[in-house]
Amino acid sequence: MRIPLSWLREYAQVPAEATAEDVMAELVKVGLEEEDVHRPTDEISGPIVVGQVLSIVKEEQTNGKTINWCQVRVVPEGQEQTLTHEGIDPSGVQGIICGAHNFVVGDKVVVTLPGAVLPGDFKISARQTYGHLSAGMIASVRELGIGDDHDGILVLSRIGLDPELGTDAMELLGLYDQAAEINVTPDRSYAFSIRGVAREFAHATGTAYTDPASLVVVDEATAPGHPVVLADTAGIYGKDGCDRFVTRKVTNIDPSLPTPPWMASRLSLAGMRSISLVVDISNYVMLELGQPLHFYDADKLTGTITVRRASEGETLATLDGKTRKLNVEDLLITDESGAIGIAGVMGGASTEVSDATTTVLIEAAHFEPISIARSRRRHKLPSEASKRFERGVDWEIADEAAQRAVNLLVELAGGTATTEITDAGTAPAPVVIDLPAGFASALIGIDYTEDQIIWALEEIGASIDKSATGYLVTAPSWRPDLETKQDLTEEIARLVGYDKIPATLPTAPPGRGYSRVQSQRRRVVAALADSGLTEVLAYPFVTKAQNDTFGAPVTGEVPAVKLNNPMSSEFGFMRTSLLPGLLNIARRNHGRGFRDLALFESGLVFLPGETLGTASIPPLAIKPSDAELDALYAGLPHQPTHIAAVLTGHDSPVAAEHTPRVYDWADALDIAKLVSDILGVEVVVAQGTHQAFHPGRTAALSLRDGTQVGFAGELHPKLLAELDLPERTVAMEIDVDVLFDAAADVIVAKHISTFPISTQDVALVVEQGVVASDVLEALREGAGELLEDIALFDVYSGTGIEDGKKSLAFGLRFRATDRTLTADEASEARAGAVALAAERFGAVQR
């Protein structure tokens, strides 16, 4: 919100010498956030003065254009020119070339003399053009930065001004004004107006404040106004979409009259462009009082105005020239011809005020915020009006705002006010809040006195009654954000002063820290990063095809959470696997020249159960019951934590006398094993199958009890070709929550024996289809407790091995904890291992 200081001074006691920075410094004291400072003088500088056209000579040019060679007096007749910049004539009369034709001899105009600078860093100087030395420029409102009209120059008499020649036009047009810009948080909608900010400035400085609404005397109705029916039968959460609708009519408006410069200047400083006098008045009142208005061309209305919800399939041509398909939740303003506006968001083109409008019907309404917010988002139509309505507008201000608009239309547009007034609707019950006497002090940590509490609450406009336990506080109508005792406590702290709150460092409660799972997750993530992998964060939104491919080992439709309002219709599902996002990141980096990648992500996946969602949403402003909360939680999808990694390219950069190794399936498996080792959980590796992985290079990971953990291996060649990734790209994904549950609370290190190991190797010939990991497990089991470690170090098939068979070579390490093993003891354990492998798989020792 931008606040022109000249406007603010009308209602708050802002010192004449105060700058925008000074105003923001005061507003910060009451919790408003400073944003920026806006000064026209940062873009425009003089000399810019009032001049009078003495003569006009029209000269036709060879290009068909007719220009005016003008003599313009810029000082009162008989006085000397005191300005001395190069190009300024001492006689006080400037020769100026002008291409506009909307002025005549005798008109007073705004003249930018040599030395002036206009917006866009346009420097004015004396220059030779069209055969003359043109020493200055006769300015339009657009050139001065106070409007969009560039059809002709600004003639001062047409806006009711008759200043003395040589008058500083920048001061005359309000260009020395400045604006303080503040950030208004969503709960403080009243600060989207000069009215609200002036009140806050008075709070901050302890000075007097004049409510601009109190200066408006509302006419008494002498006859019913335009007929209005409030017919919302489908309010959101049972609340009527409109509970007040005020109309006023002004006739005999002169649509040709321009916006006065003081108003155009203020609107421009406030961040709104000047459009036309009637539209500018609507915006001016909204900025001043915080009540959005809508003006209809009364001659285009047909019959009764009805406020209702949209019907299925209904459309509306809005002011921006688009035809919009309406939703049944949209609150509409309609007449007998159909929809004429989306309430609080944008009006319809059929009743738009135009250059030919002479009779205006003013709408000042109060709409329910949720309806406006949903329509604004649904139709992607942000506006100054919707910004205020969806945060809450003062119900009581509608008639004053309408009257203020009537007064300005009469004063500036030559209109005639009628006293046919409509005021439909019912006032909401006032919000009464019970504030216990010691609540604010206990919450903030300051012993507020009763006088401080009453002063602060009365200062914001609340009325207070004493109760047996404290105070019954009636919130003011312009503060819809005040609903609880905590809200009132915040106001007390804010107005008494945040600087009065002592800075006390709280003592951390003992015995707390990361939870068991938090600690485990951090150890895992740190270990992966320390191993050279890069952690990334992917979007959780994926396509249906991606879920079906990565979400299950076999082909089929995977249950997934479908979004009602996705960012993209293509990515309309929540992920059931982390790999789609990781592969998208890998592909993007690969396309930008980064070919050697080792990426991982730790995040949630979303697995819907039998129940997803609830039949209805609990209403706002009412605490859900325990049963409702249980139903909401039951409707949430299961969200386990997964860890996934994707490796592509080489394991190291190319260097002299070093050949980097291409990542393979073993690297993906090693990452999965690293995670299990960090958590102290044994993972069983077996030959696996998964539709997203290579059919012969996939490992299935599980716990000893058979619980599935995940997969690791090389991705399917067809999938890699579709993604334009290298053929040998490998990946892994595990459900790390399963490992967290299986992990011990405390990992106890194994005893390190001081006795030497005994190493023996064994090579077994088995059928080609026997899985090496199964043979390894049989050897482990058969070797007994003396076996410390076992590893497969060679697989061979060829000369010396029968067709259809293969040789598996294993290294076995034996050690006792209490003695040095003899060779016979180690050989006996080895023999037991070979015997069990022979029994289970028909293994023959080579």
C-alpha cells in the first residue's frame, strides 16, 4: 500500500517537514512493514512552469504533418525572467514547436523549460527542429507522469485552474508529494486505505486522528433506490456471499471532464494509473476509505439487480474483454439480462461505464471473503477490489463510501445527486471477546496495568465492558481480524510498544534433541553426501505413467493420489517413487553438459490406502471434533520416507594416467548397503525383477524376515532411451522407514578379536540358473559361528566348465574370539559350508 503524504496529512497530524522515511519509521512501531519510498521528483525536475499561449502559427510539413510554431509567455507581463538556464529567453517568452492541436491562443498550459527532466530521463533543451529553435515543450499529462492521456496537451482552464504565469507547475500539480509504501499483512486489511493508515500513524505518534468517514454526511433517502435482491442460496460454509448492498444514482454527469491533477497525482503516487474521471473517483474512494466500489452505466441496466451464485454452464464477458466460464461457486451480480459482474472481482462489459455515460449507479457492497478469494484464484483475476474484499472490509462503511463517491461526482463531474437510495442486507452480530484480566500479562510477560489495557483497546476503536473475570471487548467493525483473546493481546502489546517487551533468552528444556528417526535420517543423509553424492530436491508431482512405471515391480495401474488443482494437468499425481523426479533432474543436467552425476534424494512418497479423503470438509472457525480429526487423519495417504539415488557417467573426472570407471549396477547396490550399514541393519541381496530396471541386472533388497526394502541395479534400456540418458545409468530406491524400524536404538560395536584370521577359498560348480546370493547364504549357514565374513569374488563359465553350468568362487574368513584357530578347525568349518551348498544346490567343489 502506497500512502501519499499530502493525502495522509488530511486525516493525521503528519509534520509538514516529515519525509516518507519519517512516516515509515513511525508506522514500524505499530507493526507495519516498510517497503519503499516513491517520489515524482526522482524522475521529474524543473524548471516546469505555467505559461500562456500568445500566438500559434500552423505550418504544414512535407511529410503531411502540421505543426504549431507557438509563442508562450512564462512570466507575468511586465516582469523579468529570473531563470537563467541556457535556452531560457530573458524576455519571458519562449518559442516552442508543438504537434498537438487541442489548445488555442490565450490558454494557460504547462511548459517544461530547457533544463527540465521528464520521466524516462527525457532532458529538455533548446534544439533546432522544423526550421525553428524550439526552447521547451508544452506538456501533456502522460509526459508529466500523472496520467495516460497523450492525445493533447494539458490545458489548465479545463480542469478548473487559473494560476499566475510563471507559477511552479510541479507544486500546482502535486509533483513535490511523496509516498511511503508499506507491506500490509493479510490480517490487517484496514491498512489498505488512507483511513486505516492514518489511524495507525495516530497510534504510533500519540497524535489526533480524523476519521474520513466521519466527515461524510449521508443523505437521507426520499425514495427507494434501484431494486436489489440478495438471493445467495448456496453460501460457502453456510455463509451468505453478500450481506449488504448499497446503491446510489448520479445523473447528468459530463463524461468529457478530465481528472483534476491533484487526484491524478495522488492516484499515480498510490500506484494506480488515471483512466477517466468517473473511474478515478471510484478508485480514489476505495484508496481513501478502504471500500471498493463498482460503477454501472445506469442506462445499460435491465430491471432488478440480484446477487446469486452462478448456474452450471453460465458465462460472462468481463471488462478485460474475455468471456469466462463461470463456476457454481462464483458469486454474481446479475440483472434481468443475466450476469453483469463477478462480485468483488470484476464487472461485466455489458454495463461498463464509457465516454458516453451520463448516469451512474454506484455499488458499495460487503461480500464474504472466501467467495471472493476463490473466484479471484479460479479466474486468475487479481484486482485492488478483490485484494480488499478477500481480507475483510468494514461492513459499516458502505453508505459513507457511496456518499463520498456521490459528492465527488457532483463536485468534479458536474453530476446531480439523487436521494433514491438502496441499502439491502442485515448487519452481522458484533464480535464480543472475553479477555481475562491477567491473560495479556501472562502471555506477553509484562505486567500491563488496567489503564494500559483499556487505553490500547479503546485506541483501536473497541468498546469495553467490565466482567467478573476481566473485560468483554466488542471489536470495531473495521477490524474483522479480531476474534480471540490472543488477537486482543497482540493489539495491547503493539500499541503499548513492542520495545517494552523485555528480551529474555529462554532456557532450553533438558533431555531433548533430535528424535531417534531424525538422528537416523541425518546420519544416512550425511553419509551419502560424504561419499560423494549430491543431494537434490525434486517436485513431488508426477504423471500417471511415471507412477505406474516406478511405483510397482510389475506392470499395472498403481494406486496414487490425484490432485484436484495440479500446477500442470500432465503432472497431476503425487509420487509413489522418488526416481521420476531424480531422473528428470539427471536428464536436465545431462542436457546442459553435466554427464557424470551421482544424485540422491531423501523424501516422502504418497501411497493411498483403502480410504482417501473425507466426504466433507469441516467448517471454518469451528474446532473439529475428535471424530472429525480421526476421520481426516484416516483419509491421509501413507507417507513413508524413501531414499533413492541415480548414477550416470563416470565415477571420477578424466586425468593424466587415470581412466575413470563407468558406474555400474554394483555402485547402486553399494549405496543401498551403505545406508543399511549406517543404520546397523543387515539387508539380504537377491536377484530381483522390476519393470523399470534391467531384467538381468536388478537386485531385490529385503530384511532377514523377508520384508521388502527396495531395489538397486541398472535401469531398463528402453526407459533410458526415452529419457535420453546414457545406457548404463544405474539407480536404487529403498523404503528407509523399514530400516529405521528394524534398526536398534543404540548400535553396539562388535568386539574386535586380537586373534588372527584364517582365510580359505572355495570354488563351487552349480547350474547356470542358481543365484549366487543363495549359494552364499548356504555357505554362511553351513560354516557356523566361526565364519566372520564371506564374499563372492569370481564367476566363471567356459573352458573346463560343463555347458549350462558356472563356477562361483568365494572367499571365507574364519576367526575365533578366544583362541587362534588351527588349520583343521578352519577346514572343518569350510567343509560344513560346502556340504550344505551341495545338499541344497547340487554344488560340486572344483
